[in-house]
Amino acid sequence: QCFSKPRCRRYTTIVSPEYIKKNLKLSDDHITPELQLHLLTRENPLYFAPAEDSVLQDPWWAVYWPGGQVLSRYFLDFPSVLSGKKVLDLGCGCGAVSLAAARAGALSVAANDIDPNSEIAVTVNSAVNKVGDI
């Protein structure tokens, strides 16, 4: 009964790495072009689909948010701020900040999000960017 209500249906669809690779654009069209990310872009019809009609539901993990872009850019431009540091990326989404921190030389990086699809996206994006395990 609860699954008929959109607020209760959250995270009931888990995407696969293959789905991400096939359906989300591999993009460097953002302020950190050295990172390639599978993202939900305007070219994808799912970008405009209402959450209740989309296989992705609420795909917050498939968007590279402006705050994440700025923080990633900062880490890549000033890697010394992460030297010897452990990074915890809360609400990591597509994993861009985690990837930037790893690339910048953080001692260790942990990506965390409440959406299980985020973990899959981080794994796929980590492989594309060859940064190892996050």
C-alpha cells in the first residue's frame, strides 16, 4: 500500500552499472573537465520525466551539483589542502567530490549517500577516472 505513494517509493529501483553506462552521458562539460562523469543531462529524456514516471525516480545521484563542482575544482586546484587528510564525502551523489579528493592526493576517501544508486554511480565513475577504490 505504501508503494503507491511517491514519498514511500523512494529508492525502490536500483540501477545497474550497465544501465548507467548505457543511459547516462559520459560528460566533461562542467568546471572540472579532467573528471569524466556519467550524468543525467538535458539531452536525456529522463531529465524532464516526473520522478513518479521515471525508472530513475529521484536521480539526485546522477547530477553534478554546483556546490560539488566548486568544491571539486578547489581540491583539484589546491591539492595541498588534502595532503595527509582523510575525506568523508557525505551526500556524495555521482562521486565527483570524492574523485577530485582522491585525484588531489587525499590519504583516504570515503563516499557516502542514502541512495543505494549513488554507490553504483561512484563505482562506475571511479573506474572511468582510474582513481581506485573509494
